[in-house]
Amino acid sequence: MPATAENLRELHQLHQRAKALRDRLASAPKTLASRQAALDSRKAALEDARKALQDAKVQVKKREHLMQAQQGKIDDLKVKLNLVKKNEEYKAIQNQIANDKSSLGNLEDEILNGYSEIEAQSADVAKLEAEYKQFADDVAAFRDQVESQTGPQKTQLDELEKAVAEAEAIIPDDQRERYRRTIKQHGADAMAAVEVDFKTHTGACSGCYVTITTQTLSEVMRAESLSFCNTCGRILYLAEEDHQNTRRKSR
Ligand SMILES: [Zn+2]
């Protein structure tokens, strides 16, 4: 099998498809991990909000107990008030009752505020819970998708790698070493089409966009062995003519 433009084009496409698949296989677990981390931090935020709500409820309960105690104290003082004989003592108890009633009023205000805070916090928690659930469902669905696709994608990649190895039969033996080095350096980008302008008989490497020499262009067109771009070192092959025409028209 000779290293014709068509064969080289096919080999390049196989390299590109294998790379795309390898990239997808590598990126999916990273995307999953970052979504999972985002989910974990939402869970932590939800738990903080739940705890704050719980604390607020405890605070209100404490104040309600205080209020009851205060009320009891005032009731006791009222009983005492009816029993005292001395005017001074009577006035002292009256003052005490007035003070206690005032702090009872403050407690009532604090409790009312506490209830409205609890209401707002409960709404926040409910919102966070709904968002968390939605996000958790999304992450689970994405995980399922990644897990179900990984196997088939690996199989597909194995097949593509085999196909690449088979397609590499076109590489002349004396250029294998250089081919390997170029692939190692540039990966799937190691090959580049040469777009030829037949009017001016010039061509440019589509890897680095630099015009190639007339000599290299003749070599590429003869396709007797591999040609390399003098500027970027990529392996060159002739672009498909249809493709070129389409491109030229679109310009
Ligand atoms: Zn180049």
C-alpha cells in the first residue's frame, strides 16, 4: 500500500478520531469529579442552613421557657403584693413587677422576631433542598451516562488504534522512525493537508499556514514518500480537491 494522499488523509482522520475519543475518555471523569465536588459543597451549604434553622428554633424555645418563668415570677409577686402591709415594701414590689413586665415584653418581641426568622430560614432550607435534589439527580444521570459510555468508547478506541496501526503500513520503512517521532511530538496534529492553489501553483501547510517550497509541493504531489513541512515538521499530504474547491468558493 503506497503513501498516497488518500491513504495519508485516511490515516490522519483515524489519528484525529482516536484523539477525540481519548480526550473524551479523559475529560469525562474530570467533569464528573468537578460536578461531584460542586454537589458536595451544596450539600455542606444545605447542612449549614439546616443547622442554623435548628439553632434558631432552640433559641426561640429557650426564650419561651424564660418567658414562662418570668410570667410565673410576676404572678408570685402579685400574690405577694396583696399580702404586704408596709407602703415601702408595696412600692418596691410594684417596681419589681414593672421591671419584670418590661423584660417580659422584650422577650416577647425577641420570640416574635425569632419566629419570622425561622419562617425565612425554613423557606431558604426548602429552596436549597430542592436545588440540591435537582443537582444530585443531574450528577447521578451524568455519572450513569459516563459509566455506560466508557466501556463502548474504550472498545471503539481499541478498534481505532488497531485501524491506525494497520493504516500505518503505508509508511515507508526508511521513514518510520521520523514518522514515530513526529506523531510523538504533535499527536493527532502530526499530519497536515496542503491546500494547493492551482492557478499560482503554490501550497500552504494547514498545520502552520506557511507556504511550502515548490520542491516540497512537487514531492507532496508525487507522493512517493513522506514529505515534511520545513516550518513545523508535520507530515504533509495533498488536500482533497473537492474540499479545496468548496473552501475557495466560501472565501
Ligand atoms: Zn507546517
